[in-house]
Amino acid sequence: MRVAVAGGTGLLGRLVVAELTRAGLEPVTLARSRGVDLTTGAGLDGALAGADVVVDVSNVTTTSRRTSVRFFAAATSTLLSAAARAGVGHVLTVSVVGADTIDLGYYRGKRRQEELLAAGPVPWTLLRATQFHEFPEQLLAGLPGSPVVPVPVMATRPVAAAEVAAHLVGLVGQAPAGVTTPIAGPEPWAMTDMVRRLLAARGRRALVVPLRLPGRTGAELAGGGLVPAEPVVLGRTTFAEHLQELAGR
């Protein structure tokens, strides 16, 4: 089976490509570094030739609603049209738990992606996941060396990106299922506590300042809007185990 991975050079994409290879499938990476531009369609038709399934883990790093919506609208529309032309039988897309209800700027782009997928011309599966264990690292990466680290007040059940990748590859061989059971980690965490634990593991001294967003969005983040209701696929790797793995690298 030939499986095209949109965003195959990103954090999750690399793991999906590796998992597909281990499963004996043929991954094809769709990324600008491989001559494929999802937003313009350049190189896309050739890359999708002979593909049976597309796994879409493409992403943009932004908190801007405008940037997020613009990217996901363009990339999703272009990808779905090209997949239909290529005769792809299944598009499997990863989104975020809460993207359909919470009005964060980035999530509005993911919501548009979900809407286009559901209305698109190719049979589809949508998997929503909680924040990855790597999310606190991404927050700190934007504040290198800062003595003060503002962190959104949010409740989550962080999941290992590797477990999301493995679950995705398991869905590749199944029939399109629409919105499927979400995946989350085994333990509840507050994002502020995750960042504090990561700072301690790195030996970095910094003050974590809880930042509660205003209005309904802030209340939803703090009150569990990012935690999926049952039924849910639960990963097994804990955040503490993730930190131990980081220390061993």
C-alpha cells in the first residue's frame, strides 16, 4: 500500500513515516523540502500518483487566527482536490481535541480543515488528539533564557506523539470512519505543572506565570475543554516517562 504523508517532515509526520515503514507500507513524504507545496499544489499531482491513502498531519506554527485559517483552508482544499484526481480512496486527517468548539486562533484554522475534510470529495477519517508531550518544549522554545515563562491555564491529558503515529498507521488499513474515537494520554495534567516539571528536568530556573485567557475561551481551556469525553483511545506513556527519555538523549 502506498501512503502519502502530508507534513511528513514535521514532528508527527516523521514518526508516521517511520511507523509506516515498520509496517511494511510505502510512505511518500509531501513537504516543501521534497518539492511539494500543499498551499499551491506544486508537485502534488506527481507525488500522489498511485497513492492509496493520504495521511494529513500538515501544520503551521501560529497563534494567529488569520494565518491558521489561511494555511489550513489552502492546504486542505488543494490536497483534497489532488487526492480526488489521483483516485485516492481514503484521507486520514489529524486534528486537536477541542478544535471544533474552542475559539483559539490556531483552532479556528483546524476547524476549517475539519469542515473542508467532511465536505470534500474523498472518503475520510478524522482523528482528534490531545496536546503532545512535546507541547511544553514548544512553549519554552519561544522564550529561550527568559526568567519569566507565561503559560496558558489549561487542563489536558498529554499523549506521546509516537503513540498517535502508531494509532494513525493502524487506521490506515481500516475503512474511512468519519470522526473517529479521539486519542489522549493516560494522566490529567495542568499545562503550568508540565512546564514546571520540564524546567526542573532541564535544570533551568524560571518563574512560571499562569496566564488565564479571558472570557469563555479561557474558561473552556481551564475547565477541561481540551480533554475528550469517553469513549477515548488512551496512550500508555506518561509525561514523567517522556522526561526520562529526554534526559537519556
